[in-house]
Amino acid sequence: FNSVLAHDEIDRLFDHKALTNWKRFTKDGEQEVGEIKRDEDGTICENLIIKGNNLLALHSLKKQFAGKVKLIYIDPPYNTGNDGFKYNDNFNHSTWLTFMKNRLEIARELLRDDGVIFVQCDDNEQAYLKVLMDDIFGRQNFVVNNVYKRRKTQANLTKHIAPIHEHIICFSKNIEQLILYNLPLKDDYIKKMYKNPDNDPRGLWRLAPLLRPANSKNREFELTMPNGRIIKGKWSCSEETFNQYIKNNLLYITEEGSPNKKIFLNDSKGQIPNSWLDEISTTEEASKEIEELFGSNDAFSYSKPEGIIKYIIQISTQPNDIVLDYHLGSGTTAAVAHKMGRQYIGVEQMDYIETIACERLRKVIQGEQGGISKSVNWQGGGDFIYFELAKWNETAKEKIFDCESLEELEAFFDE
């Protein structure tokens, strides 16, 4: 029985898989899947939620999605001893690294050449995970180790120093081709920095000083101001460019007499992301989001807030890009991707994929207004397909378990 019908799944990674229990969920409820939409290249362009072992699922996705995923975000078990990843202490650490290695290797194959992966973890394995990912993705393809402040307050339950942060390690498939995007300027920053004291018809603008510090490497020379005043200094532009600023009404002289260039809000390319994530969203907000969706924050432990996933999707993807999360959990990544108009693939093997993740996505389709909904003006709509990796020899195993006597077992053996 064990060697033929119920042997370890790892030796079947490259076998063809049977996919069962297909369902499509829309605003009108559950429907038959029927036709699967594909793009002009023949690639599936549907949102997919898959129940099954994520290592098997990743290998099953390879033929269809290799080299096509723009973003992978995962929040795997942290190997804390309290997260379900429990092994004998002598093997715990190496087993976790092997678990991660097997999945990261195939995940890399699914990424586009300009794609990126974010892996969230804490200090239990952060340093080892970075070295492991150096090996798999190439040290030269490391992008950043984001430090995410996950709590606004600290719980004084630790013996020494209270941890209030986690890490989100980011690697590219190919650093030379990596594409990331700037963030929109925040309203309070715009209000503080952008003015229009001269009623310029081009709108709000801010100052960019043209004079550089005396110890800068810029070349020193004289420039003549519009009022005839001559200033000698080190400048961030040439005399020719300076005269163009005057000609195009881009020069502004402050009350102190310092020349500046106008930088218009309409020309802003946004803000470059940085590695210190302290004003995005917290685990407390994640608990509130789960409570609003399911009536209790006990419905799912350790969920991630929608805000942090929005940030990651925002800086790494464009609408319709493919987002993959193969540790789907409560479905935060899929929910946020759905609201932001990205195609997504989520994988989870636990039974709560149907009661939590799928139910959450059904609420998203109906237009729920929690999480990031208001910030992206979410109105509902869209759909997703759910299916399962069929269990190996499941029918035969079930019939064997149903046998209640040796005679029944012999009869089934003959069958």
C-alpha cells in the first residue's frame, strides 16, 4: 500500500498532474468553468486559486507560466516553533532551508527576466535565507532587505529586546533588466513642498536649488541673474542651461537672492521606494481586516495587512501583470491583486483555502470595502477559477479504507 499507492510525492514532481473540482466564482456566484481564457500567446490569463502541495503545484505551473510571472510574494513559515513547521530540533533548521530551496528554485524559473521576488521572514531565518537566495538567484541579483515595522506598539513579553519588525528580502531574476516603479507623492508631502506664489499657469511647483555646497565637485563660475546681479559659485547646471531656465520661466529667486529651478508637480515621477517600511500598515490592521471579513480575528492567525501587499504590488507591477503567492494563507495577496487589476495565482494546501481564501475573494468580487478598497476605489467585479491537484490514487485508497473485512479487501483486490 505505502510503496505503490501512497508513496512520497517528491518523486512525482515531473509527472503529469490531474486537476479536479474546477469552479469559477463571479459576482453571480459559483459557475462551471467552461472555456479558459488565454492571451494571444496561448497563456492562461485567468485568476487561479489552486489547492494542493505547493511544490507539486509550482512544477505543474511551469509548462504554462515559466518566464511569465512579474512578481512573486511569499510569507512562508518562519520556523519559529509556533508556526506549524515543527521538526526534531536536530533537523529543524536544515529541513526548513531544504523546504525553501526546493520551492525557490522552481519559483525562479517562473519569473520574467524583469521579474522580482519578495520573501517575508523574521530574524529566526533571515540571515540564512539571504545566503540561500544568494545561491539560487545570484548574489548580484539582490535588490534590498526591506525592514518592515509590523507593530506600532511593543508587547513587553520578551526577556531582552522586543522585536517589532520583520524582513522582506527582495531579489530580481536579472538585475540588469529589473523594472521597479516609483510611488505617488503623499498628500502631506505635496501640501508641504509644492506652492504657486507667482500663480504660474503650469500649476504647483517646488524649489530645486541651483547653487551647490562649496565642498562639492561641481565646477565654479559666475552667473548673471535676471536683475543683473552676478553670483560666483558652484552650480548644478551650465550657463547655457541656466539661460534656458530664464527663457522658459523656470527660474525663481528667493527673498534671500538664491536662484532655484521650478520643479512642477505635473512633471513629478513620484518617489523612489526605500527600505524602511514604517508607515504602511501593521499586523493590528491585518487582524481588523480579518475580523471585518469573518466576524472574528480568530478566523485566521498571522495574516498580512492589505497595505503592505499593495505597496509591493505597486512598486513592482503594472495592471494585468501576473502575481504569484504559493503560501497563500488567508488570501491577502490575491485579494489585493484582484482589487489592483493584476492577474494572480495563489496556492495553498490547507483546507482553509476554501473557507478563508476563497470566501475572502468572493467578498472582494461582491465589492467589500475593507483593507485597501477605498484607497483604490474598489467597486467589485471580476472572477477567479478554483481547482485542486488530484490526490495520487485517491479513489483506490478510499475504496481500500472503506473495506471492513478481509473478504471485502480480497474482493476489491480482485477488482
